[in-house]
Amino acid sequence: MKVHIERVKKERSRELTRIHHAIAHQLHKRWIGRIVEALVTGKGKNNTVIARDVTCKNIVIREDLPLGMCCRVKIVGAQPTYLVGTIDE
């Protein structure tokens, strides 16, 4: 009986995660084209950096920028858990 309950909990959790990611992706796509002020807060994978805007959204920038740099970022893409941006010059 306990195995059945655990399996149901996992299935429900996976379904809620799938729904959450779908909603978050739709909301993030609304940001594409906007220009925001962001602060570089960390290094990412494959020569990227992670920045945050004033609403604390994660923005991945595919450039090697110094930590602590403030910059204007144009949002060019969206994923369920982060935005993708380029430096706006």
C-alpha cells in the first residue's frame, strides 16, 4: 500500500512540475524584446554569466562579463526557469 501511495505522489509531483514549467515558459516569453537593467551575479556554463534584473529574474548572457557589472540587457529568449539576454549597446 505504501509503495502505491509513493508512486501516486511522484506522478502528481511530476504533473505539477510540468504544468508549472509550461506556465512559467509562457510568462517568460512575454519578456522577449524588453530591455532591462541587470547585475551580473555569477558565472554560468560554457562562457556565460548569470545576471538578475530588479525583479530577480535569472538572465543568462552568452558573454564573459565581470561579476558585479551593471548593464542594459535585451531579452532575446525564454526558458521555463530563466531568460536569455544580450548586452544592449
